Amino acid sequence: MKALTDILYKVRLRAVNGDSNALVADVQIDSRKVQQGSLFVAVKGSASDGHAFIAKSLELGAAVIVCETLPSELKEGVTYVQVEDSAEAVGLIAHNFYGQPSDRVKLVGVTGTNGKTTIATLLYKLFTKLGYTCGLVSTVENMIAGEVIPSTHTTPDAVSLNALLAQMVAAGCTHVFMEVSSHAVHQRRIAGLHFTGALFSNITHDHLDYHKTFDEYIKAKKAFFDGLTADAFAITNADDKRGAVMLQNTSATKYAYSLKTVADFKGKILENALTGLVMTVNEQEVHFRLIGEFNAYNLLAVYGAAVLLGEEKQEVLQVLSNSTGAEGRFDYIVSAKGRVLGIVDYAHTPDALENVLSTIKKLRKGHEQVITVVGCGGDRDKTKRPVMAEVACNGSDRVILTSDNPRTEDPNAILADMEAGLNTAAKRKAITIADRGQAIKTAVSLAGPDDILLIAGKGHEKYQDIAGVKHHFDDKEVLRDMFEQLDK
């Protein structure tokens, strides 16, 4: 139990009606989880307004209500806290309730359209190998000192996030590496957190279903850096045309990494092959197991953050040289007899897909076919669907358009949106198979020796969301089964 007055630190208050020393058992934003003694925060979300559930939370025993607009009737014995912004307030309240966990670790946030998961995961693996007890908050999984905690969002809600950080502190974590999504910044899920450092990877066309315009998407990413304190560091990708924009108003100390221009952390690719990358990092030549230019950028970001966190440069490079990336990020298997290379990648934006196909192009010896299986998610940004199909056809010899996670949309309607992006020449390359399992099976049947199959869009996901129901589906598992049949 915590006293209310202690957990309202830094919250922008308009009024407190009732006992400001009321004892709080827990903090909730979901009225269904409220119990006796809970503090319920009524947050105005994109789908629903928490103010509509105040009465329900009172029925379940809430002792404190935090809201922007007071109910017409105030229940006796309940404390009502009126705030300027309930989304911001819940972050601050949760941070205070859980003992301000971000002040007790070195918390590093990673934002950008592509590369967040790989950068955060590489940092987690690196610092774990360097002997630290670490935490990871990512799209693929959350980790506490080697223990896997299931992940449902790129960045959890403010209450879940602070509870998770408190668990990490209790487990002895000294460093925590976290993906910071644009949704999380806009919805103030990271309000109240103190970041030791922040990294920007890149920004491309994504999430316009939520942000509506590209400018709003950029502003959401930039707001993360705007909120950093003067004792933090901020690292940007100097080769991204909006990299410098991210750091314009930050109070943090500014750094940059680059493959193409002068930067604090400068890299140059010497060799890019299936055996990995050979590159110089600040004039030091290193062989890495990761593949592709996009991973060269990821490695530079990780190296920069590690150095700024006080680690010895040579040791960092030595550990990174043997590191592998995140699951479902250029994750490949080879058919033993058929000699077909299969790559599973999470690429679900036009830019990410183009990056992967560009990497594959550089790895080709010249005679191999590239066969791409790709879809687009339902209930998400529709404008990228024709672009995804166009990018797939531009970088592939054959393309199979298929379902991703259709969610509540008709899969065939999504595929029709994708097909609209194809000109006559592209249509000759593409076929449409709505069933994703059948699409992968067809791709394998079309492949000959040394051909390259790219299964794009779902990566690490172990499910397919159809009509609101999640069914088990794992691209890599399906591909492996098809390869086993091919090799018989």
C-alpha cells in the first residue's frame, strides 16, 4: 500500500477532492482489474474513454479516481484527483507507485521505423555477455536476467511497463534496453521514465492508420528525444534525412553514426556476404555474423551506445563480432539437398522490404531466382499495400501475394489493394494465394537449386490473426517442414 500523496509527485493537478493521504493498493487503467483499494486512472484512448468506466471501477472497490473530468456525482469515501492529462498522469503515478524504477537502472530507449528490435536485442545480448544483469523490452519478447517474459506490445502500457521495470530492479538488473514505439510516445506510456540514453534508427512510411500523416508520425518519434534530460545521451542515424531533425530540441548530449558521412561512430562496409559483414568501425576492421547494410547501421548504433555507457571499445567489438540478431530478422535456413535458401523476415513496411530485397540482391551470384511471399495486415495503414506489392515485384523474380494478419478485414480485399499497385509487367511476376501456408508451399515448389525464398511480414510471430482469432502459425516452422519434404 502506498499513500496517495506520495504517488502524485510531479503530476499536474487541477484539484483533489477527498483524502490526499488515502492508501492505494494498486494502479489500474483497466476497470476490469480494479479491486478493493485500487487507484483507477480514466484515460482517454483512441478506442474508448476511461471516464465511461469510472462507475464500474467504483463498484469493484476503487478508493481513488484520477480523471480529467469529474463525474456529476462524487461517491462518499472516495478520493477524486482531477488532472490536466490523465495519459501523462498514469505514467507518473505508476512510476512513483513502483518506486521510480527507471532511476535505479541505466535505461536506454530505441526508436525508429526499422531496426528497433535488432538494436535493443543486440544491446541486451552484448551487455549480458559483458557480465551485467540486464532487462529487455521488445516486440519479440521481454527478458529479465535471461528469463523470457511474453510480449504483447512493442511498448507496454504505463502501468505494465513500470511493473516490469520494478521486476527488473528486484532481479538486480543494472541496464535495461527498450524499444520505444511512436504509439507509446504519443499515448504517453513512457511519461515519468528517466532515460540514460536514446537511439534513432530511421523513419519511413508506417503506422499512418494511427498517426494519419507522416508529419505526425515524425513528431511522435521526435517527442521522445524532446523529453530527454541534460544528463542523457542521444544518438541519431546521420544518413537518414530526418536523423538530425530528431535531435533539434533535445537537452541530451548529441551523437551520430554513419556509413556515408563524418560521424562520431563511423563505419564502412568492406564485404557483405552470407558469411556475414566485414566492416571498419572507427577505423577498426571487424567481421560480424550479421548480414546486410541495414545491420551495419544497427551494429554502429549498438557500438555507439555501448561506448557512451562506458564500455571498452575493443571488448565491445569483440563481443559484437559473434552476436546474432533478433528472431525473425533476416532469419535464414538452407534446404540441404535442394540448396534453396529460405529467409524469414519481419519486413512489414515498404522500406523494410526494400532493404531486405536490396541485401538479397547484393548476396546473389547472378543466376538465382528470388521468390518473395508477402502480405499486408488488416485494420492497418491501407496506403502501404499497393506500395508493398510494387516493392516486392521490383526486387524479385517471382512474387506470391498472400495473407498476413487479416484481423477483421476480408483477406481478398487486402490482396486486391496490394494488386492495385502492380503494373502490367509486375502482374506477370505475381500470383495471389490467400492461404499463407499454401503460398509458402507453392514458393518452395517453384524454387530450384540455389534459389532464394523470402517469407516477409511476420518474422518472429507464432500466430495468424484471422477474424479476430489468433491461430498458431510460424513462417519458419512451415518453411522448415516444406524443406524437409523437399530434401526427402
